[in-house]
Amino acid sequence: MLHALLLFGAGLLAGAMNAAAGGGSFVTFPALISAGVPSVIANATSTVALFPGAFASAYAFRRDFRRFEAVSLRTMLAVSLTGGVAGALLLIFSPASIFDALVPWLLLFGAVVFAVGRQAGVALRRVVRLGRSSLLATQFVLGIYGGYFGGAVGIMMMAAWSIFGLSDIRAMSAARTLLVGATNAVAVVCFVFAGLVWWPQALLMLVAAVAGGYAGARVARRVDPDRLRAGITVFNFLVTAAVFWRTYR
């Protein structure tokens, strides 16, 4: 019963976090480990538990979807799906040790880029042409990361998009929920076929994450965009610090 309450609460909080800022897997993954789930299975089970919540959030954000500059949302979705499959297969068929060592540094990069993304984007666009191909290549790499591990991949997507000139936080949040959800969905299919999911734990957290995701998205839509951006920036660095501590303690 204690484990059930832990997993339900973690799913609820993670769903709300993913809707507002991302990083929900850093709640669900440790909770599953605490409940006795092996790490690789915990990673796959966490992905299964959280992906419907992303679509609940996307529905709540449905009025905020915008086209990316020079790239349709449909194209971004296709690239994210392809990357998600590649990342999931990478998790299934290769050791996680090398990529796990890179995760804290990837998160630190994402946190810094999100914090200064708009200013850096203006400076970079003066000397470098950041066009359609660069955006799609970046999204494909993020899709691989999302399918393989996915921790704070939504944060990293928004950080990357900031460099490409996106500044509407609500539109970015809407696109993030949809593309992260799509990436996770294809990863889920791979994990299910590979037998990496513990279903009782996954279903318990899934129900909670859907409720948390929808509620979190509705709250996020009512928050002032500048305050939301500041809050997400602080949250980015808190998540990064926690991951560094967990990795190097």
C-alpha cells in the first residue's frame, strides 16, 4: 500500500510537472527504483506511465499550437517519431552506461540554453544561418534522446527551440507536450514488445499522470508567460543540480 501511494503521488506530480515545465521522469524514475523496480525496467515503465499524460496536456494546450518557422508541426512530429524509435532500440540493444554519464551534461546544456536562448539566438543568427535543416536535425537528435532515456527532454526541446527564435512560451509548451508524447509513444511500443514494462506499477502511475498532466496544463495556460519562463529556468537548474548530485555523489 505504501508503494502504491508513492507511485500514485509520483505520477500525479510528474504529470503536472511535464505539463508546466518538463522533468517528470525525475520523479517517476526514482519512485519506481524506491519501489524495487530494476533500473532499466524502471526507465521503460516510467515512459509508459507518462506518455498518455503528455497527450492530455496537449489537448489542454490545443488552442496554443503554432507552426514552427519554415517547418510544419506535422514534419516536426514525423522527425520526432523517427528519432524516438531509434532511441528506444538503442536502449534495448546497447548498454546504458556511456549515455548515462552524458545525461547531466546534456541537461546542463539545455538549462543554460533555455535561460539565454533568445539572446543567444539573436547573436547566432547574425553569423550562422539556422534554417529548416538545422531545426529538423536537432529535433531528430532530441527524439533519439527522448526514446532512449527522456529525462527532461521537454526542457531540452524548448531550450533548443529558443535558439531558433521561438519565444512564445505557451506555443512552445503546446508543441513540447505533443512532440514528447509522440516520441514516448513509439518508444512505448518498442518497450512493450521487448518485455521491459511492469504493468501494475505502470498503470497506477499512468492514471495519476493523466490527471496531473491535464490539470497542470490548464494551470500553466493561466500563468504570465514571463513568470512561467523564469520559473522554468529555475526549475531547469534545480533538475540539473539534482542529476549531478545523484551521478557524482
